[in-house]
Amino acid sequence: MSWIRLKGISKSYERTTIFRDVNFKLTAGDKVGLVGQNGAGKTTLLRMILGQEVPDEGTVDITDDISIGYFSQFSELDSDKSVLEELEALFPEVARLEAEMEEVNAGFGNDPDESEMTSLLERQAELLEQQERAGTWTYERDIDTVLTKLGFSAEHRMLPIGQLSGGWRNRAALATVVIQAPQILLMDEPTNYLDIEGLRWLENWFAKFDGALMVISHDRQFLDAVCNRIVDVENNRLYEYEGSFADYIQKKQMAIKSLQREFAHEAELLAFEQEAINNRKQLAKNPSKSLRRKLANIKRSGKPRPVDQIVTEIYGGLHVKDELCKVLDVGKSFGDEQLFDGLHFEIRRGDRIAILGPNGSGKTTLINALAGEEPISSGEIRWTKGTNYVSFNQVVEALDLSDTVAHAVSAMPDSLAFHATKKSVNRFLGLFQFSEMERTQKIGSLSGGERARVALAQCLLSGAAVIILDEPTNHLDMQSTQVMERALAHFPGAVLVVSHDRFFIDKVANRVLRFDGEGNIGELEAAI
């Protein structure tokens, strides 16, 4: 029997239709990945199941006594309690049983008669069984495991949740949902802010989870590892594909001609996605350096498709020097804590450098230093004279909310858009799913994901020789990420990116700089 049943659901906001006559079922063992463009209705679907939104038509039926856990990428968790106290409070039955056991144990010291002793022993045995079922002996270990895997240090565990940053608060909310282990999990972007170790642990946890899961995620490798069904939210309907994310990519390519398409280049982007999946499978079977070099050469020399031609047309007039930056024995410390030291590498034209490592190891600090946002403690960062760079985070923060999308992209001084034809710029913005009407919208009226797309388009068209990206896929839908990947593939300059999106890194990076979290940084190495 299905646990959740959506029947004939329709939903609109003012004049915008989100869903039209949607039907859906979720059963024990289902692990459903929700994919689709920003604004397609993925989060709205979860909110209707939770009762936070009401459909205009149709019904949402949920089986009685089914427990549902919800994780939102915009955590509302706020408390004066520490993370540890918040998680321990999820076990009130354990605390009640321990208090009652203390009373029973105290009774043994009151010189009970034979009858009282028998009653105390019987009650003690009952309580021991109840404590076993409530997890009295394992809950502290379970909490410690979850917090460790999500990157919480001993210090972080004792901080009041209200004092945590947004990213740490998100991870605390994720820990709360995982510890509760309800029968149904509704998860909205749970992989944001997790490092690769945390991602792998979460994948394994979901693989063992025997309930039902609905997850919104832009992380394609995560979806491929976890899900047994993909639901594409598109054109006000739900299109279901049995199997993994890789199966979905293959099946959607076969079905794409029969579906309405808002953008003409989706088939090409899916083809690129299929190639990346095939490359990953080849490497899994034969992780040799020669195969890596072969795949890297194929990636560089692949025949351009029309979507590439739109990008290369924009980049045709951008000329970049060979040597762009030298990082010379750079170190960074905070007080007595040495984050990293003796870092030495060069940035050259054509480099796609992925900076990997656990949270807190110094990745973001490094790119902030390169972007001039963070002073270094030792060494030198020497940019080649005349080399311009652009930071995605800085562009996001500097967005003028009163400006329109088209003007914000086209009016940047020295930008490629400023010197390109209006037709070329509009075709480029079309790749990022901005229709003619949406290009005239004020940025302040856009969602977080749409604003991220504007900032990304500004970076890609800025005319800078180096683009610096910190977790650029966090708020992008899948098609926008695919367009970014194609644009970066043809960008003639260099790219530095911090990301936990392993699929994105595999498709973009040709060099990797690894932080180990212990202050050590590996030499730059080749990537696919």
C-alpha cells in the first residue's frame, strides 16, 4: 500500500500555473529524486505533502500514523540549546526511563521486604527491556556518529544553535532529521554545505534507510547513488522514470521528442551528461592514468554542438595571457592556528583547478585570498600585470536588485556582453533559461536560484581572464549547471572552483588541489 497519494493536484500562484492534474504515489522502499528547473514546483510539491501548501484542486492523502521528517535547505532551526542538547532532546523516552530506573534502584536501598523486592526486580526487568527498545545504550553513540560525519567538532557541538552560521545550522537541521529516522523523509537540497566525506556517509545512510525518500538535489552523483526513481517536474506535470539518475538521462533522451520543450538546447545538454556518465563508468572499471589522459583529450577536442557555438561566439574576442598568477609560499593562520603554509602553484591559461578537501580545511579562505577578500599571513600572491579576475560570491553580493536581468548583464564596463551583439547576448541568456519577458524583470523579484543565474552569467561575460567560483552549483537547477559546464569548457581563461559536486568537478576540472584538513595541501594533479 502506498503511504502518500496525490490525486488530480492543480496549483497556481496568481497567473502562474505550477501543477495541472498531477498524480503521484510514494510507497515504502521508494527513493525518489525530484529534478527540474528553478521555479518548476519541486519545493511546492513537498510543502503540499506536509500540509504547508493547499492545492487548488485535487487531494493529498497520507496514511494514518506515518511519521514524516522534513529538511529544508533554508533551515529554520534556531535555539539557545547547543547542537548536542538539541539532539539529546529527541530522546525524551530515554530520559523518562532513566529517571524511573533511578527510582527503582533507590528502592533497593530502602531495605525492602520480600514482596517489595520482587516488585522492584520485576519492574527493573521491564524497564531494561523498554530501555533496549528506546535505544538507551546506543543513542549517544548514534548522535556522535552523525555529528562526526557531518563535520561537527567538539567545540561546534557545544555552541548554541542560534550562534551558528547558516551552513552549520543547516547541518544541525540535517542531523536532527537523520537521528529521528522517520518512515518518510522529504529532503530539499540536503547535500549543500557537506564535504565529500559527509556526502559519502549520507549516501550510505540513505542506501540503508528502509523507509521512503523524496529528495530535491542538484548533485547528480548523489541522485545516481541513492535514488531508484527520478521524477522530472516539467511543464506543470510530473514525468516519472524508473531507475537511477543515469537511467533517467538515457530514457529522457529517448523521450525528449514527445515532450514540450521550452528551450531548444536541452537534448544537447543531456547528450553531454550521458558522455560524462559513460566516462565515469569507464574510469570505475579502469582507473589508469592513460585512460584519464585519453578522456581529457576527448573532452578538449570534442566536436562543437550548437550550444557550444553560442558560447564560443561570445568568447571569440577574449584574449588571455599564458601566465596569469603565481602563488608563492603562501600561508594563512588565525591566531595560533595554522590553516595552511608553504602553498606554491601557478595559474595559467586553460587551467580548470578544482580545490577539494573537508570543510574547514581552508579552501574558501584560499580563494578569498586570491580574490583580495582575505589577507594572507605569509608568502605572496602575484597576479600578472593586466590580469583581471572575477569572484562569483562578490558578484552575487553586489547584484543591484532594482536593475533588470538584461541590463545587469549587458551594462558591465569592459564586459563581453557590452561589446557583443544584442542577439548574441540574448542567445546566451536563453541558455540560462531567461525568456524575453524574464530578461526585463527586476532582479529583486527573482528567486535565489534565478539571482545565482544572473550572477553566473555576469561572471561568464565579465571579460575577466580568471573566474573564481565557490560552490556555484548550490542554488542552480540542473540545466543551468549543465550550461555553466559548457561555458567553462570553452572559456579561454582559467577557472578556480571550490565545490563538493563531484559530477561537476569531473566534467570541468583538469587539475586538482587537495586539502587534507590537517594543514597539508597536495601538489596540483591532473583530473579528467
